[in-house]
Amino acid sequence: MTALPEPRIDVYQRWLAEHHGLHFASYEDLWRWSVTDLEAFWRSIWDHFAIESPVPPSAVLVERRMPGSSWFPGVQLNYARQVLRHADAAQAAGHPAIVWADEPLLRSGEVREVSWRQLRDQVGALAASLKALGIGRGDRVVALLPNRPETVVAFLAAASVGAIWSVCSPDMGPVAVLDRFRQIEPRLLFAADGYRFGGAEHDRRALVAQLVEGLPSLAHVVDVPVLGLPVEAAEPSRVKRHRFEELSSGHHRAEPEWLPFDHPLWIVYSSGTTGLPKPIVHGHGGIVLEALKLTTLHNDIGASVDTGDRFHWYSSTGWIMWNCQVGGLLGGTTVCLYDGSPASCGGTADWSPLWRFASLARCSFFGAGAAFYASCLKAEVRPQQLGDLSALRAVGSTGSPLAEESYRWIWDRLPKVRGRDIWIACISGGTDFAGAFIAGSPTLPLVAGEMQCRCLGAAVEAWNEQGQPLMDEVGELVCTAPMPSMPLYLWGDASGERLHDSYFDMYPGIWRHGDWVRLVPHEDATAAIIYGRSDATINRHGVRMGTAELYRAVEALPEVLDSLVVDLEYLGRESYMPLFVVLREGVVLDEGLRQRLVAEIRRALSPRHVPNEILAVPAIPRTLSGKKMELPVKKLLMGADPAKVMNRDAMANGEAVQWFVDFAARRSP
């Protein structure tokens, strides 16, 4: 039996003891130190991971305030430099930088590899080409690309020259993409001709033409041939067209430039379900530190030369988990990319593709959204019958709370690791700071339904409306101290008003994340349970709860595939709480099923939480990252204009909206 690598957090704690004489009796003690002595903790992350800078740190945190804190003044680094520093050792040891597959490759039982040398050469050549095109520091470089190696190369090349990266998934509609990219006025666009999903090919050349027309700041378009379609569009004279393979294969190489700690790295966006999405700017230094801390210390993913780790987290490029996946390269880990549908590889419903990919890629860490595991459970998938998963030793989950039933399914259906249930690393964080507030540790006990601990360096608390901390009670998730990866600013928000209103309006100087959380004290650490968005709270007759509790109860019934509930009690009129359910094919919402749903809600929660009405719907509206659109549906039922609360182009399933629009119209007085 192969020995498991030593937990990375144990390696870190031993380093703290040897270099700083710091000893901690429990994880909780370590966490408390990390959020009390912020300067010492974040300097330890810098030193432990040997971040390179021609100017060593002289200070860590200039002002401990939110917003407006300043980190590591004077130092220089580059995200791409931190990635490529691992190339020589990993190449010599025979570990690839990227293992990847798309649907055609998976159907043929293949995966492909990009070596560290190839990655370094392609990034260097493309960076040199970008410089030759006049792209440099501060220029916005955007991409309409799927989750493929070319996307990683394009991102790292942009980071190398100090350009600011932003990417949208090619399955997004033109309005959603233009709503994002117009705000930041890009100079160069990387554009795929199309993408494959669920066994079908989707031509996106017309969308690319719309982007070129709708982005007057563009000077260059770089074509990335995913489908191999001819480029026929006529461009305005201001735009020059280039081929990705030519720009990334030249003999001249450019090294990553040294950049200030807070130089902008990328722009990511809020979900964009209402109004224009927020363009959130993060810096090189903060992202490097947060990614190394989360990926290595919490998710226990080490450099492949030390651990043999191969890291996969299923995501489209439109979700912050794509950034998390690529962040594995910062620690010298082989990352495993899959470009395609998790539910179909050839046109028929099938939840096997990701498990077959994990087998072929020899993944040691497999991550996905919580909804994926729930779907596998309901589809009765048996992953170990789909391929050899013996390399797997950890499973990650995020996006929404992981139901207790999904914990049990994972433990029942995935391989044991040295005779024990596989470790489940649940994280909860957000696009807003490109990190996690709540995560796991392989050294802590794991209770089904709970996330194991508050992240190191994240001063997370649960607060009531008066700003008083709670323990073992549901409250607002807040962070009381700054973190390096918090937004530098929102693009175009010169006054900072929009940033303040987004995170600091309820509790001045305190980050309010918008989640309901209950902190659960244990002997070694404080665990956490997320109950859903705090702005989609159910408050029935004075009893307040998050929607996740009701979903766990309702979706435990085999007839129910998905659900959504909204509570309109706060409107100042008679309380109305409808429950919308998506049923299995062939199942009818008759009186018998309604009674079973009511009985389960009464049993799992209380009679107070029984909905006023249960309605069958074709689909639940979801954001591009898979979150249920509770607040937009709530606003719709309050009489809001559908066009203002639901941007269909910024959704995973825009077709789901119409049923709710019609329902709201029928209900209006």
C-alpha cells in the first residue's frame, strides 16, 4: 500500500516551529494566531512558499482597514513567474504541467499532456508576441475561450507582460459578454471559433463578430481554433486578426516582468443577474498568496515532484473555480482540465464523463460543484465501475452546500483511502475575493453536513443584525480583518462607492459576504454550515432560516430533481412562500406527492416552514456558476421588471425564466 504524502498543513506547522518557534496545540489556536497577528501570518506564507522578489519585503500590512488596506509595499513579483519557476524540477521528474481532454478525446479514451517545457515555451513566445503587438502593462486582454490549455497559456502570457486578463465562457450570450467586456475597454481578444458540449458543436463565429463590432477599443483578435472552422468574418480596419498557434510558437521568448504586489492581475465579475455585473479587480500578489494557502494548506495539494498530485476541479471559464483550478500551477502541481459537459459526452443523459476523465488523468484530487454530486446520487452513478480511481485521495465541493446525503454517497461510492472514507474538502468563498472563507483540513475530524474549519488568515465570524458575534447560531457571515486577495477596486468605481455598497454597507469597516452561516464549535476547530444567501432568507413567523435546509429536505425525495423556494413575508402583506420543484421525467405533481413533500418539510424543519403552494416547473433558473437564482425570482414575484432582474444571457439556462415571468404575471393584481 502506497504511503500518503504528509499533510501539507503539518509541513507548514513544523516549518513555523523550526523557523519561528511557534507551536500550536490545535488548529483553532493556529487559526486564532493567523487572524490576530496578520502581519506575521501572511509574511509566513510568503516565506514558507519562497515567493521570489528582487525587493524583499520590508513591511506586510500598511493599514489594517477595509476597504483600503495596502499589502507588501515595494515588493515585486509576477503570477506567471511563480508558475514557471517549477518548470525545470517538474520537467526533470517527468510530471506534466497540464493533463486535459475534451469530449471527442474522452469518447476515444484518451487524455493529452502539456509538458512544463511546452508550457514555458508557449507562454514565453506568446508574451513576446503580445509585446510586439503593443500590449503591455495595464492593457485589458479578454478571452472568449473554453477550458483548454490554450486558455491557460493566454492567461499566463497576459500576466507575464502586466496586461489585465478577463475571460468569458463561449456558451454565454452576446449581451452577457458585452455587458462585461464593454466596461473594461479591452485592446485584444482571444476568440474561439466555437465549443463542444453534450455531444454537440456550437459555432461562435457570429458572436465573435458581434464582440468585434461592439468593442470599439479592440485593436487585435487572436483566433483559437477549437472546432477548426474557417475565419470568414470581415473586420473593421482598426482590428488586426492573428492566429494563436503562430503567436505562441515563435522563437523569441519574453520572461515574466517584475510587477508591484498590487498590480492588477485579472478582472472577474459578479453573477450579473441584476444590472451590469461588478468588474472586480484582483492583484498579482494577493491572488498568489491566497491561492497557495488555500490549494496547498487547506486542500492539501502539493507540488507533483513531492506528492505526485494531480488536481482537477470541474469548471467552465465563466466560474471563479477555473481560476482556482489554474492556481494549482502556482504550487507546481499538475492540473487536469476537462472541456465538456459533466452530464453528457455524446448527446444522451450520462453523469459518467468526469469520473472517466478522473480515471484516465489519474487525478488525486477531484473537485466539482455540490449539484454535480447530488445529480450523480440521483442518477445512481457508480464511479468505480467507470474506471480506475485508485489514485484519488480527496474530493472537493463548493458552489452550494453539500447535502448530508451527498457526503454519504461519496463515502459509499468512491474508493477508500488506506481503509478509510475518502476525505471531502468542502469550501465556501466567492468570486469577490477569489478565495475561501471556510474550508477543510485533512488533519481534522469530518462531520457530514459540515465544513471543517475557518480558513487561516480569514477572520470569519457569524454576526446578528446588531453586529454581535454568534456561536452555534445562524448569522451573517462576516470577515472582520482584511485579506490580501480582497478587491483592489471595482473597475470604473473611482469613488469606491460601489465597492463600499457591495460589501461594507451593513457593518462599516467589516466585510459582509451575503451568506448565512452557523459556526459549530468542536474540540480542535470551529466548523461551519452555510445556509444559503442571506438575502434569500426564509423568515416564517419569526423563525429565520436559510433556504438550503429546505432544499435538503425536499430534494431527498427521489421524485424531485431540483427545487427553489422564496419567502415574500417581508413585503408587509400576507405571507406567501411558494416552493417550485423540478420532477423526474414521468412524475406528476399529484396530491399524494404534495402531501409527501409537506410531510418531509414538517419532519425535517417545522410546520412553520410548509410552503403556501407547491408548483412543478420545467427548470430552476441558475447563474453561470450553478447557483439558484433565489433573489431574482423573489424580485420578479414582487412585481419587478423581468428584464431588470434576470439577464438571460448571464444565466446557465435562460430558457427557464419564461415560466416564472408568466407565473408572476398571473399573480399580479
